[in-house]
Amino acid sequence: DSLAIYDTYDPLANTNDGSCEYPDNGDYSLSFDGVDDYVNVINNSFIPQSEFSIAMWITTNAIDKQLFGNGNATVPGSYRFLIDIDGQGFYTNMVTNHPDGGLIEEHVKADSNVIIADNIPHHICVTYKEGLLKHYLDGILLKEFVSAGYSLSSNDIPENRLGVGINTSRYYQGLIDDFRIW
């Protein structure tokens, strides 16, 4: 099941007309079933080119799943950026397709002594600035990595996915709350 945000967003709406009903139980997290749920955001410039931060709260007991995917790195000058989880932490996978040909893949693991597949909320944050990639878990810097990639100048498919990567079936199972990119 995919939720395409651009289909339902009304930039002129400023009041609640009652058309959206939901249980007001205080839980406003997105819930993913691990089978086919994800959020698809159509926008090929979703991640800024030179610096960005991606942050979210997750609650899960699942391992080997993908939280976020952007791009596919199939054409020269394009990139792919993924955030995945496993039982002992999370990792990013950044692939750049050099304009002159050739892929550069950087798999960066942020190991920790904190098990994140424990059904307890954890805050994940990834920052990228001028080639320096940083991983944070629950506010603690776990990993710094200098990227050898060409650039995050363009991506080749205009979508970003929350709850699964691009061209994969490793759907996330659990909750995601307060997802942000800036």
C-alpha cells in the first residue's frame, strides 16, 4: 500500500473541514506492516545537493529492513541514498554514478551497543555536509565518514520512499514518527 502525498495535499487548506477522520488516541506515528506499506514522495530534489539532515523516531522489533530510499544511481551523475536497520544499529548506503562512468558505493555502518529492534523508541539522524556523513542514535554521534562519492547532484528517479528503499522488498515493520529532512 502506497500513500502518495502529492495526491492529498492542499496548500490552500487552513481549516479542518471534517473530511479526515482518525482516532484521537495520542499516537500520530506512521505504522508500517512490513509487507507492503510505504510512503512515496514524488520530488526529485527532495534531498539538497551539498548538505542535508534526515531524522526520525522509530519503534520496531524487526531487523534487516529499509527505512528510507532516494534515487537509484542508474545514469551517470546520479545517486542513491538509503537508510537501513539491522538488529544492532543502522547504516546508510550511498551510491554515486560518476559522470565519466563507474559506480562508487559506500556502505557505512553505525554500530552501537544499543539494540534498536527492541520495541522502544529510538531517534535516528543522518547528516551530510561537504562530503562528511555523520550517524547519530539517540543523540549520540556513532560514526563519521568522509565520502569518496562524486556528488549528490541529481537523482535519476523522482521519488523518495519512507518505509522501504527503491527497487526492494525489504519493507519496514514498526512505527516512524517525526520524520524530517532539511
